[in-house]
Amino acid sequence: MLQDPGLFWFIALWILAQILFILVSVFSLRAAMRLALTEQELSESVQLQRSILDSAGAMIVAADVRGRIIIFNPAAERMLGYRADEVVERLRPDELFPDGEMERIGRQLIGSIQRAQSLPGDAPEPVRSFLQYVSSFPSTRVRGFEMNYRRKDGSIFPAMVYLSAIRSREGSITGLVSVSTDLSATKRAEQALRESEERYRDLFENSAEMIATLSPRGRYLYVNPAWQSHFGMTADQFESLMSFESAFSLEVQAEAAVLFRQALLGMKVEAAPLRLHTRDGGTVEVEASMSCRRESGSPVSVRCIFRDVTERNRRERRLRMQLQVSQIIGESSTAQMAVPQILAALCSTLGSDVSNFWVIDEATNWLKLQSSWAPQGRASEEFRAESASRRFHRGEGLPGMVWARGEPHWVSDLRTDPHFVRGHSARLNGLMSGWAVPIRVGNQVIAVMEFFSRHRMREDAEITATVETICASIGQFLARSSQESRVVALNQQKEFILNSVADAIFGVTPDGMIDFVNPAASRLLGVEAPVLIGKRAHAVLHGPLGSEICGEDCRTRLALQTLTPTMGQDIYLQRDGRRLPVEFSVMPMLEENAVVGSVLSFRDNSQRYALDRMKDEFVSTVSHELRTPLTSIRGSLGLLSAGLLGELNEKASSLLRIAVTNSDRLIRLINDILDLERMQSGRATLNLRRLSIRELAQQAMESMQPLAENSGVTLTLEAEEDVWIDGDPDRLQQVTTNLLSNAIKFSPPQAQVRLRIHCLPGQAQLSVVDEGRGIPADKLESIFDRFQQVDASDSRQKGGTGLGLAICRTIVEQHGGRIWAEQNELHGATLHVLLPVTHEMKLTAGPGNGFRNAEPPTTPSELPAGTRITPEEKHLEA
Amino acid sequence: MKKRRILIIDDEEDIRTVTALTLETVAEWDVVIAINGKDGIQRARQEQPDAILLDVMMPEMDGPTTFRNLQAIAETRHIPVLLLTAKVQAVDQQRFADLGVAGVLFKPFDPLTLADQIAGVLGWNE
């Protein structure tokens, strides 16, 4: 359609020109509109900036590139003491700072930038350095640093200065502006904080309490020296630990972890008891207080303060242990009861894992385990079983060593100590250390206590001293308890003896009441013991009236009344009224020299009576039966030998003389045996009279005169004075004639036999001195025994029976005297008889006269004095 | 002086013989013999001896009984009785003393002095 190309190009260019025109017009219009808007905004902005400058609390100072101060806001006026009109375009910036301050800071700022940019204008130093500094970073950034200002009055204060550049619309630097805040208050607060921190640190570092700060995860951030020294670890070692509890020994780790968690959760942990085992074997008891510091509700750190209460606890423990032990001792009657309780108390208070109690067995002289204790739930069976199976001699093993040394001993490592023999079982039960302490009574060790622990323990003098103190009271208790058990055993033994003896026994009070009866007594009397208790002893034995079977002189009653030692025979009444012949004894009971009663014992004598009767009958019968045929023999021989029935030849006469002599000897023998039996059985009692020794001697001399003459022996009486004594004349006569007859028999012809009488204070002495063959020294005593003669052939040759001196001694001793033989200067023998002037041996024993057998009143007594018929043996003696 | 007559009462024949022979030979007394208590009492009544020597241990009637019987009879009451016995025990002596006999002589005796002893007890020597 449009075929002309020229036209085409014309139209096209025309259209393009029209578009450009429109575009330019539009843009111009828009620009004009925008300019009008900017001017309005600018005026508002200036207004805003001015109000900001005026109201800002910070000091705002600005300078242009030539170093002239162009802005100085009211805050700056307040802080520096200048009016703005005194400063703006009048003062240089460096005049607002102490001398050299801007230069110093400027150097630092320049040093901190990488390369300085070229600056417009001719700003002098030191402003130039600042301008260069701010030009080095984008305008959006603000850098701050501290520097000191100088007020108009010359005073200086620190401030935080933030610098930024003032740039033109094109971006070139036209000046710089500083916004500064006064740091004086902050600095003071910082200083105070710093000082305070130093003070706290000082406090922590020197605190006796253990202080640690931990992160919420349990890492140690700070440990004070006290903490380090208690644990025996350095701060570095703590820092390397992964948890709070790993600083503690295994036993307390769980406990420590719980405390830490509680603190972390904000729970109050205050004075929680915790036991630390230090690496060197010590034990430290602490009270743990822990608190958590939080920020915005999140835990920041945990502070731990441990107070070492070991000493305080020890004091308390010592008191507690002493109290516990004294309570146990006070409440226990036997050692068997007390010891396990004591072990338990000490073991738990001392924190031991096993405690053992060894006693020294007096019979075997071995240490034996008496008791053992361990807290529940801690393995100790093997160790305790081995201990129970062991016996230790003095010096053996730990307890034996303590026994031998008498002092405590500590074993810090049971596994390696050569003296500790139970190491294997200790290892099995995880026991590490142990110690033992002796229990003494006076200087004697009687028991040993052991304590074992799973921890390594070192010797602790304080614990040792405490336990030793306690052991002293245990020792006293054991001694007392063993005495008491000995007393119990003794009482049981005494009771057993009293119950099992055949003799009846009454305990009688000083006023004569029965307060003890043994089974034999109730059996003998036929009355139950409870019925007898509290009754009057004499009334029980002799009937309620007493006089029924006894009189004024009742010896049982007298003995119980006077509390005099007495022995005798009596008749007691049985329940059924039967009379019981008894042999009784009354013994006063003394307690600390005061009479507190008496013991009356008696035994049934009826059997003895029966036996005595049988014996009497036997002796009587034998005597009679022997004498009867002897009568015929002796009579016949006597008649024949006298030649009255016709003369006999010499040999027959000689034989008859022999027969007569021997039958006489046989008769004497029978008489002597009977005599001796009667005297020694106590049935032949003395018939005492007041008699003259001289008279006695003279009578004996006279009766012996024929024998002496026959033997060609001279009898001499040497009596300077006379003494009257209490004696049985017949018996003493028997003694004297016997001694004289012996002396004559053993004296050679022409010899002298002297009968001497000596008076001594309270005593009379008869001595028969001969010049015979004497008595060998070794026979001086034995000649007084039965059938003991100097020569075995004497009885045959001298016609003696061998019983003469035995009879003499019996008679003399019955008189309370003494008879003995000695060699004399004449090479012969002297026989002495010493007799008391007053006869103390009464027929009935009186008070204070010791023991004395008395005839029972029912036994027929001897012939009354003076009516006694002389036995016929005298007729044959000469 | 009138010859003394003495009655011996003893159940033992040997004793009777020896005693009789002794008194007849040594003292030249008349001797009458009885073999037991009963016989003795009869003899005593018949013979009226100056003294009786009486054994103690005899069957049926013993010495003390015989003595009491003799004392009970008027014809024999005055005759002194001496016991001749082998019983020498204290208990026996007491019993004899209580009987009231003139004396007690013990067996065995010396035949040469027996008569003297009897005479001594009875006061015949004076």
C-alpha cells in the first residue's frame, strides 16, 4: 500500500521524534515535581535533626574537614562546661581533650585501619587522623572507643566515643561527628565490681571452707585451694573431670550426683552430710551446701560450699559412742548380751564395714572370736567366717599382735601386710584397711576389738584414743561381768553342793530363825523346806517347848544363841515324833568380821550308833571268848608250875614257866588291844581328878619296885617340888608304870632308873631316865606307833605287847599333854611326859572351846567318879 | 579257924575244875560246885557257903539273874557273891556295880593270888 520508501522513512522518523518529545516532557515534569517535594522535606529534616541534637542525652560534636567545630549540642555544653557559641568555629577539637589525648587516640585509630584514603580539605592533625579513620569504613557503621575529655574547668572524664563520617550527597567526606557518653559512672561501677570480685576471690581463695563452681553440665569451673587440698587434687585435675561426682570415691558418687542434680533443679541443698575419702587414705566429713545461679530461668553455674565437719563430728561421735557404750553396758547383765550391741554401735559410728571381738580363752591361752558384726548389705561373710575359724596365739596375726604389744595397731593395706593372715578373705570382701585395739583390765589384755574398712585408712590417733577410752570401760564391764558370772557359777556350785550333801544344813539368823534349808535337812526331819523357813531352829529340832527333850544345858540351843563354834551329838525330833540321834556342828557365819548368823549342820547318827553297838558287842564277845579258855589255861599252868600238884622235873618246870609267861603275854595283849580300841574310839573317857604328881610318881615307883629289884635296877625319884594337876589317876598311873617298866626292862643290872618331876609354868613334866641301850634316832618317834619296837624281838624277849607306848601316847594326848623320847647323856633313853596343870579338854565342850566330841546324853556314860572298878589286868602286869 | 566253904557257879567245866583246884590247893578251902544258875541257887541253899563265886555269862540263867534270885531268897541273901567274869568292858563294869555284888574278879586269874583276892574283897584276911 505504501509503496514510496521515502515517505515511509519520513513518517517513521517523525513518530520517533514525537515519542522522544513526550518522554522528555514527562520526565521533566516529574523532576520538577520531585524537586518541589525535596525542598519541603529538607526543611522538615533539618528541623528534626536540630531537635534531635538538642534533646539527645549524648554529647554530639561535629567538625568539618578543615577541623572546625560546627556542631556542639546542649548535652556537650552540659558535659564540657562550654557554651556552643564559645566552641563552634572557635575552638579546635583537640582543645576539648587533655593534652595529647587526640594525638594518642588518632595514632591508635590510624594504626587500626588498613590504608588511609585521600581526604578533601586541609584538616590539620590530629583531626585528620580521625577523619581518615572514619573514612575507612562505610557510613552505616559506627565505631566506638574510650577516650578522655577535658572540661572547660580542666577536669577530665572518660567517655565512650562513637565516630562516624559526614558525607556529601556525592559521598565525599565533609566532616565527622562524634557521639560521646560519659563513662565516669560506668567506670566507677566497673571499678567497684572489679574490687568486689577481687575481694570475693580473695575470700574464696583463703576460705577454710571448700568452694567450687561448676557448669550446669558438671564440669569444674573453679575450685578453691581448700577444695583442692581436701580432695588431694590440683585445679587442673578437677578441670579435666567430666562430672561433679567423679571427684568422689565410689561409695559416695551416687550420693554426690543426687545432690548436684537437686541443686541444678533449684532444690535447696543445705548442710547435706557427705563423707570424702581422700586419695591419701584420709576421711573427711563435710556438710555440703549447693546452689544454682540462673539467668533468664536457665542454670548458669552451680556453686558448692563444703564445710569440713570432721572434727566436730568426731567430737560428737566420741560423745555418742561413749554414751551408747555406757547405755549398753548399763542395760546388759552379761558380756554375751553387751558385746554384739557394742560392736554394732561402734561399727556404725566409726563407719567400719566389719568389726570383730576376740577374747582370750584362759584355759587354752588362745584368742577366740566371740562376736562379729557387719552392716547389712555389705559382703563380709567370707572374712567373718575365716575369722571365726581362726585361733590366735599371743603375737599371732593382728589380734595376737595387739594382745602381745598391749597397744592399738593399724594395717593400712590388708592385702600386703605380712602379719595379716586373713588377707585372702579380706580381699574377697573388698576390705582394704583395718585396725585393732586391746581391751585391758589393769595391765592385762583380756580381749581385742578389730575394725575393718573398704577404704584405705591411715592411722587416726584421735579415733584410736576415743576407742581406747571406750575400751577401758568395756574392760571394766567385762571384768565385772566375768566376776559376776563366776559368782553365779560359784553360787550354782554351792547350791549343788548344798543340795547334794547327805548332811542336813540349816542357815540360821542371829536370832535363831531358819533362813535356809537344804534338801537333806527336810528329808531327815520329814518336813518340807518352805515349812521350816522362818521357824525357830531350836523349836523345830527339840519341839516347840524345847524342854521336851532337852534341858538348860542344851548344847544346840546354846550354840545357836551364843553363835559359838560347837560340835557334838544330840537328839533331834522328826515330824512323826521319832527321835533322831545326830552329830551336829554349829559354825558362826562371818561377814567382814561381823557375825551374820550361823550354819547348823547335822547328820543322822543312828547308823553310827548301830555300828558302834555292833563293834562293842563284837569286841566284848571276842574278849570274853578269848578270856574264857585262857582262864583255864592260865589257871592250870599256874597251879602246875607252882608245884602245888606235885614236884616236876626241871625240864617240865621250865616248859611250864614258858607256858605261863606266854599266856600272861597273851592276856596282856588282849587287854592292851581292848584298852587302845576303847581309848582311840573315844568311848573310854577320862575320870578326871585333882591329883599330886609327886604322889602319882611315888605310887608308880612302889608298884615297880619288885620288878626293879628282880632286875637289879635302882629306882630313884627326883622331885624338887610338887604340882597338882587335873588327871585320871588310873590312866596316868598306867602311863608312869609303863614307862618305868620299859626303862627297867631295858636297863642292865646295877643301872639306875630315875623318875624326875619338873614344874613348868602351867605344866608338869615327868621324865623317866634310864641307862639302857638307848633308842636310835630314827626310832624316837616310831616307837609310839602300834607294834613298833626298837627291836622286833623285844616283845618276845621282854614280854611286851608292842602297844604300851601307843597306849601311853593316847592317854597323854587325852589329857592335852605330849609324850616324846630322846637320847640322853647316859647313852640311854629319856621319855618325857608333859601334862597341862589345868585340864582344858572338858568332857563337854563349852562356848569358845573349839570343837569337841561329846557323848550323847542317851549313851550310857562311864562309871561315876570313884566307883570305877580297877580292871584285873593290873594283877597280872607285875 | 573254920575252914572256908565257897560255891563256884560256872557253866564251863574246865573253869570249874581249875578254879576249884586252885582254891582247894592254894587256900585249902572247901569248894562246892554248881554247873548253872539254877543248880547254884539250890547248892547255896543246901550248902550255905561262906561266899559264892559266880560266872556272868551262862545259858538259861545268867550271873546277874542268879544273883538277884539269890538275893530274893532269905536263906541265901546273906551269902556274899563275887562275880568272876571275862566281861571287862566299861559298860559291863557299870552293870555289875549297879547289881550290888560284893566284888568283881576278872578272868583269866592268877591261881596263886585268886584266893587272896577273894579274901581281900570279903575282908577275910583281917
